[in-house]
Amino acid sequence: MDALDSALASGPLAVDFGFLQCREAVTGFYASTGWTRVPNPTRFLSVRDARTVNEGEFPTFVRPGRRPLSEWPDGLIDLRGLPW
């Protein structure tokens, strides 16, 4: 995961935080590789029709990039589109 940490924190693709969602069945894997589960609800468009708005169906994980995990904000995460 050192390469991922480096890519998130610096270089042309650097971001404040890495973000992923997954099925509950694989949360242990992501937690064991350094991702941190956050309680924020997530809003996104349905994959079935791309019109219906869904909220909070999948566990959400983040990873520090340019900013430390302590700066991860509270509140709703609105993907403003499909969940990928």
C-alpha cells in the first residue's frame, strides 16, 4: 500500500482523501489494508435507472492523501452521480 499512499499524497493524481465503498462482506479486508471506515451517509444515483437517489447502502472507507484523516469532514457525502 506504500505506492497507493504515495499516489494519494503527491504527484499529478494527488487527492485530499482516497474513497471507496464495498459490500459488508469485504470490509475486514479493506480495514486490514489501512482504509478507515467512516459513518458518513452517502448519496448517489441508482445503478438501476440513474434517476433514483439512494442513500447509505454500502460501507464507506477513506484513506489519507494530502490531508490527514483527522480532517475528514462530518456530514453527507454526495457523489452527485453513480457510485463508481
